[in-house]
Amino acid sequence: GEDVEQSLFLSVREGDSSVINCTYTDSSSTYLYWYKQEPGAGLQLLTYIFSNMDMKQDQRLTVLLNKKDKHLSLRIADTQTGDSAIYFCAESIRDYKLSFGAGTTVTVRA
Amino acid sequence: DGGITQSPKYLFRKEGQNVTLSCEQNLNHDAMYWYRQDPGQGLRLIYYSQIVNDFQKGDIAEGYSVSREKKESFPLTVTSAQKNPTAFYLCASSRTDYGYTFGSGTRLTVV
């Protein structure tokens, strides 16, 4: 089946690290993605990881993939107020479609 | 600059009325998608199209219709058969397996 699960809310203090977790079900997924959505806007691709990788780092973002447990995480270092948004995890399924989680709302407090 | 444009940004529909949401892309992407977003429910796929003149139903196609007469355009019509159309609608496009590019969305409200 196709079911991506994420926790719904995360509150983090400015300057701390944020970790957003996601589990997926399709072991044949080629790519896994993280998207960011700011209020009233569309989704912006933050980063992605190919399924044969364990980790990918891109500036303040670190993606970890545990394929055995079908677990994906996004770590944001030195979280800033501009990081407050909804973060979506997505997996590629058949026919190049993506299956999205419900989104994690990240709130950064001073 | 290449991108994907949705219009209008806000749309109001009266009961029993059909409305059409526009989605245009100049990224030369083959595939296009329509999603509906409701609070706390993530994104649900309405329709998608992988080539011109062909499209498939997604998970919640009832009450919606689409056309794909040109590669650049994938309009969505919300018909009167859709009983609860108030939502945020997102259009996306992609080339093969490289993630989606999203438009900025249309917020539809029934008045």
C-alpha cells in the first residue's frame, strides 16, 4: 500500500536543531522527498534522497534514510524563524506519482 | 524564468455553479497533477496526466473534470456535483522521476 506517515506538530526553539520524522511503505520507491509549504503558498522542493543512499547533506539540511525500517528524517540545523512552515515527506510510487504525508507543522519560538 | 502558474489565487463559487481553475507551465514537463489540500489531511490526488490528450483519475476524482489539450495547460473544473469544494487546490508538473514543481495554489470558497 501507499501510506506516508508523519507527526503533525513540532515546536522548536530558535537556534536549536529540528528533526522531522517520516515513515513510508513502498520499498520500491526510487526517490524520497522533503517539501516545505509556507502559509498560503504552494510546496517548495527542499531536498530529495535516492533510495540507495543513507544520508544527504545540503547546507543546514541533513536527510537520513533507513531503508530497512522505511524511515526518513529531515534535520534542520540552527533553526530560524523563517523555517516555520509545514514540511511534507513524499515517496515516489508507480507511474512517477508521489504519495505525500499529512505534513508536519514546525513552529519556531524565540 | 520557467515555472508553473495557477490562476486565480482566490475563487468564490455559488451553490450549483461550475468553476474552472487554470494551471499553465512552461517547464516542458510531460506530467501534470491536481491536488486538493484540506487542513490536517495533506494532499489528495484528484487527476493526473502524463501525456497530452490523456489523463487518469486520482483518489478523489468525483465531482471534478480535467482536460489536457496542450502540453502546457491542465485546467481543472470543479462541478456542481462536488458537494464540498471549499479547499486549497494545488497544481504540479514533473518530468519523469525527479519530484514535482508546484504552483502557488488557488483557494476556492463556496458562498
